[in-house]
Amino acid sequence: MSAATATVAGIAVPTDHWIAGERVPSSGDARFEVRSPIDDRHLADVAAGGPAEVHAAVEAARGAFPAWAELGPSGRHEILVRLAERVRTRREDLARVETEDNGSLLLGNTKNVVNRAAHNIEFFADLACRLSHDTIVGPVCDNHVRYEPAGVAALVTPWNAPLMLSTWKVGPALAAGDTVVLKPPEWAPLTCSLLADLAAEAGVPAGVLNVVQGTGETAGAALVDDPGIDRISFTGSPETGRRIMGAAAETLTPVSFELGGKSPFVVFADADLDAAAKEVAGQYVNAGQVCLAGTRVLVEDGIADDFLERVRAAVDRLPVGDPRDLATRVGPLIHPDHFERVSGFVDRAVAAGARPLFGGGPHDRGGLFYAPTLLTDAAPDSEVVQREVFGPVLTWHRFGTESEAVELANGTDYGLAATVFTTDEDRALRVAGAVRAGTVWVNCFFVRDLAAPFGGTGISGIGREGGEWSFDFYCDVKNVSVRRGSFTGESVDG
């Protein structure tokens, strides 16, 4: 039987699972519908996996693990570089499918996202080959540190950037020598399916990369519950993270979580206000569906009125429209359920006394388009300030002193990121040190170096990935302690 496919933006996309190097339908051919958030068009009916498909994928990954690990970093490097090249070759196709699937900007996908996906794979393949295997000289023994593949990694990715965030996990996991079961997001699974085809074309052996589609309640739960899993990397909500951690506790499986944010964007009076206003407006790009977004804008009193007008003008310059139009900067929300969630946050906030400085409801375009919104007078302990909205909704707060700014910045349970704008270097470093966040940007936003650590504090996550920190997670780090002189007959005492 030939594998099922759907035609999306003129591109054939397989809709069955990828298990052990083959396209596999679900038992009973169970499927779920995927619709485009742009205009509600039907895109595909995708195989809906459950425990049987997940277990088959885990077994395939376990079977493929010894040979993949045995290749070593250099042997894996050759294959992974080919995979990165295949991703670059299909840049236009991947960008168009991702835009249709999740409503993200075609401009960003074409210029940045797909290239970053390829770089995610290539960077970690390169780094694995030069990963330092330190020797620690002790008083009696030489301690040789080794990075050894951990086994099978379960990778669960979100819908806002499925290709880029899948490769952010797949790249280091495969480079480390692990084999993988990838669970794409049910609201946007299509580019992950294409990634499986590209891996096969690049020569990734059968069973090394498996893709099982389905809902979190069925495929996701079965994956993190499977005793054959050795690592779990998840990006999503704290609520789901707690559920996964409970499952991982049963088998003591190590986890790496990125669980969203409620990041502060702090603007001091001495900042470059035009640059800061442009970056605040940039928080609305991708309809605000970015975990790192600085959604709590904290502004020093003396400049607040002037800065608000600069922000308003910068937001007015952001075209809202069809994300396939290269001029668009703000597209639709992903799904009707999410649209209702975002609307609910704003409606409840306004009912509780918050006031829109602009926006505050659905955009005139209709559909899943929500107007860029800035709310003031929201109480610090209110829902809209404390919880991640994950939409084009920011809150506006004023502060008088540096210590007040830090107190406001640290006023939620999240701690993923923070942004600080000031021309005072000493102040920038003081505030960056005082703010609780995994990443602090100073006079910039969303600059990500793959060699740097990434992760959150508080309920924003557990662990760090990026650079060698990824291999600390995806590998078992072993110490081989050898007594000096023991192979030559020399005395330990010299």
C-alpha cells in the first residue's frame, strides 16, 4: 500500500508516521485533521498515533542505537551534514509548508527559520567532533572524561516553530549518538514529516530518526511513559511539563524542559528609545506566539508618555495580514481554540480593570487575526500579568527606580528571558545580574548563539541545552580513572 500524502502549497507531504525507515499508518487508519490558520482551508488528514505506534517507534530506535552509537562523532558527522544540506536544498518548500501549517511569516521562514534549522543540525555535528574529552590530573590517578551516547531520546516539540525547534533537539541528540522518537505538534505536524524524508535521503539509517504524529494525550503520553526512553526533551507549557515529569519519575528518566515565559522588557530613561520601541513592536511578530517575547513592558516614569507614542508608531508600521505576503509582519493565531484562549485573557483583564492603550480585541480582518494589544492598569498579581498569553498581548508598567524595575521584572514565577535597554553599562550589568532569567538581552532581542546555554529558571524550565550543555544532557558523561604508573609497573608513590 502506498503511503498517504497531502498536497500543501503545491508540495507533496507524507501524512503517515515514519517508523524504522518506512511510512506506517495508524492502527485502523486513525487520522486527525490539519487546517490552515490563514483561511481555515483543509490541509491534510494526518495519521493519529497511539501506544502501538509509539512502542514500535521506540523499539525501532532501540534496535538502531548500537550501530548508530558505534559510528562515533566523525561517522555521524558525514550523514548529519548531508541532512543539513538537504534541509537547505528544500528551503523554499519547507518555508511554504510551515507557513500554511502554522501561519508563521513566509518571510521569516524563508530568510531565517529554515536556514537556522539546517544550522542546528550542522553545528552540533561539528561540535560533537571537537567535544573536549578532558583529562583531569589527580594526585594518584588521571581521570579521563568521556561523552557516551545515552540511548533513545523522546523529543516533543511545540507548534509555533516546529521545524526549527525539532532540529534544535534532533541535531544534538543524533550528533551525540542517541536515536530519536520525535512527536510533532498536532496543530502543525507537516514540516516534521518532511524532515523524516530528508533524513532518509541523507542516509540516516532506518530507526535512527522516527516520527510519530498524534495528540499529546495519546501519542505524547504514550511516548513519555515508555520505559524504553532514556532522555525526554520537551518544549511546551508548565502544566504539560508537570505531567511529563511525573511520568519520567517512574523510571528516573532525565528531562530537559523549556516551559514558556512571561519575560520583562525593561526600558530606562537613558536608553535609545527609538531602538527600544522598535524591539517592543517586534514582540508582536508571529502574532506574539514566541516563548521568549518580552510581554511585560516596564518603562521608567520620566519617559513613559514619550516612549508610548514611539511604541504606538512602531506598531502602526507593522502590517497585519496574510503571512504568505512578504510585507506582512503580524499573521494569524494558530487555531480557533488558541484564539479563544487569547481573547479570554484580554476580556477578563479588561473586566477586572485593565485598559487597552491600543488593540484589545479581534482584528478587522476577521478569522484568527487578533489585533496587537497593549494593556495598562493590570494589577501585578492579575492573570494577564502572571500567566503566559502566547498571543499579541503585552502589558504596560511604569517604575521609578532601578530596584523597583528589578522587583517588577522578578514578579512572576517564570524566568525564561529578559530584555534591558539602557546606555549605562554598569546599570545593565547590575540589572542583568539581579533579574531572574535564563537569558538576558541588553540593547537587543532574540539573538541566539548555538554555543551558548539556553533554558529557564522557575517554572520556565529545567536544565540547559546549547553548546556542550546539550551533550551533557544527551550523553552519559563517564569518568575513567586510571592509576598513574599502573601499566608500567611504577610505584604509585613515584
